[in-house]
Amino acid sequence: MKQGYWHIVWRQFRKRRLAVAGLYLIVLLFLVAILAPFIAGNKPILIWSDDGLKTGVFMSDRELRDIVPRARCTIYPPIPYSPTQYDLEERLEPPSGKHLLGTDDRGRDIASRMVHGARISLSVGFVAVSIFVALGIVTGSFAGYYGGWLDALISRIIEVWLCFPTLFLILAALAVLPQSIYIIMVVIGLTGWTGVARLVRGEFLKLRPQDFVAASRAVGAGGGRIMFRHILPNALGPVLVSATFGVAAAILVESALSFLGFGVPPPTPSWGDTLSQARNYMDFAWWLALFPGMAIFVTITAYNLVGEGLRDSIDPRLTQ
Amino acid sequence: MRTYIIKRLLLCIPTLFGITLVTFLIIQLAPGSPVEMRLRALAGAGMGEEVTAEIIEQTKKLYGLDKPVLFNTTAFREKGIGGLFDARYWIWLRKVALLDFGDSYKDHRKVSEKILERVPVTLQLSVISIFLVYLFAIPIGVYSSVYHESGSDKVLTLLLFVLYSLPSFWVATMLIIFLGGGEYLNIFPIYGLSSEGAENMGAWAWLLDRLWHLVLPVGCLAYGSLAVISRYCRVGMLDTLRQDYIRTARAKGLSEKIVIFKHAFRNSLIPIVTLLGMLLPALLGGSIIIESIFSIPGMGQLAFEAILSRDYPVVMGIATISAILTLLGILLADILYAVVDPRISYE
């Protein structure tokens, strides 16, 4: 039976129970993020009226006011509160049957904010890492393949980049730029690419003198084709490992930024933002700290577990 | 060795130049400046528009913000090539070359003075936490490599993994809520480094009070590095224990104690020693997050405050110093490599 590289990696990966558990957790988190309005929100999931069965999740408030009173039956999400809806009568309530994880200082339901906050964390992690992997692959490949002055220049830039105090620089940049989730993604993405670039460059330096590269050049393949179709696939394993750890790091940085007040602008729910509220009510409001911190911790752990599992799976010393 | 060090130090100069240039551009090109902040304060005070316009010009001149950021093209046309560099970055660079980081916008004190008074505070935190990290990390790493694959190794490895993934700002917040007064236990102080009236205490009482204040922040600073370094130590030891000369040592009948501590341990220390070099920037740079959570007036807090109030000279001063420390740390790590491992030489 033909066994590809990724097939072997996957077989190795499956043997590691903790890593597989981490992978399941990530899938679960993504499901929660994608289905967030169906899990937590103040709009009905299902409305059964004369018009038949409909979902209210994507309807505007006006449409809902029109249709809900006429409905025979409506089903609300399991957490029937919107993440941004104020309820000043129920400020800072500890967890109870009504609000499973309590409420924050504006009476917003924490459980609902946790569910919707998953969208922010996961998308920041995903987009920021995509940016830095793309940047790292392009710069690393060119530096490693062409060498010479290009390599010298890129290596120099990488060296400069490595010496930046990362969090300090991100904070300084965010302090002067407008507050937005996209800017956070780009800034985190721009600070992380050097690791991938060094990795890819190293792999290219190692593989370029090999025969298969000379062979593809002999049959007339151009630089781009040799770089991205022939050499790069060999470097993708380590890049994937580094990207997985990178997602964990990006999520950590995003929540730290929100914690320091430089994160996603309000009223968007984010884990770090809820956690930072706890700082104002440190006397008693443990639920403001426990749940969002737990969410951050579990997400980071899941990505780190998968990263470790992958790293061990692609290690050739272990594949034999 | 000396030529190598001199060469490396010279190579640091272009890198430093790049770092300061990028940082300078990021903070100076952004919209919103100290001048606008002052304007907003004046608008609040109900000043007329003409008066404010005049004050803006004056303030700009005072801070040197009336000149362009990178290249002064007007002066270039008038005075030639010398005028081109009559711009903010080059003026700043010229002063820094003479070790003058300028004055803070906020209180007009010297930046170097402001930084120097924060250093001892941060040093207390970082020296104690680094000491504790190495004190615990190395035995843990050695232990779990010697008892590789045993139950206690697995438990320790998992525990360290969990520690590694715990966000320090979460741990700090939880500790403050549950141990720092309020409705739950009141064991540790949560603000600053001394209690009120600490100046009047006796030496012993003062020291105890200080240590008591340091427990939580040092703990939060230390546990992450503890996890990283003991994992390094474990992997290094495992690698060494697989070597042929360890088998030889065992085969010739040396006791397990000597094999592990004399033959294996000393060789596995190499990567750990070099990690010390990497700690240099952390030693003085402090932690923005931990210092601001525990209201500790160290470098991290100064950096955070400077960013919040757009105190450009302070921000640039801290960025430059931490870049220098990082570069020196890398160099130190490379030198330590050659010192502890005679197989490596830079001749």
C-alpha cells in the first residue's frame, strides 16, 4: 500500500491520546464559534408560525417583533441572552440558575459572552497565523533559494525583528492605530513571521543542493515552480508545527492585549476583555475571572497539545 | 575570541539602527501627538481658538515636532545635504549617540533618570524569580529524565505542560481575588512592594514585609519559565543519557550517581547555561503585565504608562535599551556556548 508522508504523520499522531484530545477540543471550539448565535442569543432559533418553520437568528429586531407574537411556538437558544444586551437590574450577579456563569458590570450574561468570544479568539489566532506563515514562507523560500544579497538582506531583517520587545512594540503600535480587530490580527501577524522564515530558509539551504532540485531544473522548471512545488512541500511539516504553536501564542497575545485594554473595541465580546473587568471588582467577582481565563487556558492548551503531538509525529527519529 | 567579539559588537550597530528606526517611525508617523493631547486639555479649559493655535505652534517647537520625521526636504532645498537630516529621527539619534535620551514629555525629567530609578525595582523581581526558576527547574528536569516514562515523570511532564499553558495574567487575577483580601482569604498584599509606613519599620520587619509583597508577583513571573526550563533540562538530559559514553560509563561499573551527576548532568547543562544569556533583556525589561496588575513601579509599568500617555522619548528610550540588552544577551549566549563547550570555538 502506498503511504504518503502525511499518512504516516497522521498515523503517528493518532497514537498520541492527549494530542488527539486536543484536536477534538479545537474542533469543538470551532463548532461553538461558528454556531454561536444558535447557542447563545436573544433571538429564537426556531419560530413555528403560519408561514411554516423559520429561524429567527438572522432576522432583524423589527421582523422579530412582527413574527414572534403570531408564532405558535418559538424555541430560544440554550443561553437566551445576547452577549451585548445590558441589563442594569442584574449587574454583577454571581452564577445562578438564571445566568449560568453570572453577569458582568453591565448585566451582560457571561456565558453568552464566552460563547461569542470564541469567535474573536479563534479568528484572531487563525488569521494572524495565516499572515505570518504566508510571510515567513515567502521570505524564507526566497532567502534560502536565491541566497546572495537577497539572503543577506532578509537574514538581517529577521535579526532586527527578533530583537524587538514584541509585546511592547505591539502595544506601542496599537496605542497609535485605530482600535479594530483587523489591525490586531495584522500586528500580531507581522511580529511572528521570523520563526517560520528561519525554519523555511534552513530547510531550503539543506535541500537546494540535492539531486531532485537539479533534476527539475534540468527538465526546465522555473525558480517559482522548483521553490513552491518541489522544495517547499518538504518543509511544510515543521511549518505546520510552528503554526500550531503560533495560534496558541497569538490567542494568548490577543487576550493579554484585551486584558490591558488594547484589544478588540467594545462592545464586541472577548475573553480578555471580560477577564479585565474582574480587575475592577477584585473583592468578590471571581466569576468574571474564572470563566474567561478558563476559556483562554483550555484553547491555548488544546493548540499546544496538538502542536506537541505533531512535532513528535513528524520527527523522523520516531517514525521508524 | 577577541576579534570574534569585536566583530559581533560591530555587527550590532546596523541592527540597532534598524530597530530604532522602525520603532521611531511606528510611533511618530501615527496620527495623534502630544500636541493634540495638550490641545484637548486646553479645549476643556475653555480657551479661544486663536490662543490654542498659538499654543500648538509653541508646543510643537518645544518638543521638536515642528520638523519632519525622517527627511527635511525644505531644508534640503535651502541648505543642501546637511539640511536633509535636520529631522526628528536624526536629531534624536545624534543625542542618543551621546547617551542622552532627552526629557520626558510628561514631567520634563530626564528619560535616563526615570529609567534608572525603575531598574532596582524590576531587578528585585527578576533576580529572585530567575534564581527560583533555576533552583527548581534543574532538579525537576534531571529527576524526570532519570525516571523517564515512570509514573512520576508522566505526572511531572503533564503538570509542567499545564503550567506552561496557563496565562500569567489569569493566574495573577485569580490569586488576587482569592488570596488578596476582599471576600475571600486575606493572605497576601496586592499593591506595590511595601506596606504603608514601611519606612519606619526595623530592618527585619521591612525585609519580611518586602518579601511578603514579592510572593505573588514573583510566583506569577516564575512559573512559566520554570516550565520552559525544566522541559529543556529534561530533553537535554534524555539526549545525553542516550549517548554511547554513558553506556560506557555504566559498563565500566561506575555507580549510577556518578554516571548521572558527573557524566550526564554536566553535559546536559550546556543549553541551559546559554539560556541565561537570553534572560538578560527580561532581567531589566520587567513584565508589563505583571507589574501593572500588582501596581509595581518597575520598568514594565513605566513602559506601559509611557505608551498610554504617548511619552515618545520614554518609549524610545525603553525600546532602545531593551534592544541593546537583547543583542548583548544573544552575544553572551554565544560566548557562553564556547566557554562551557570546548568543542565549540570561534577562532
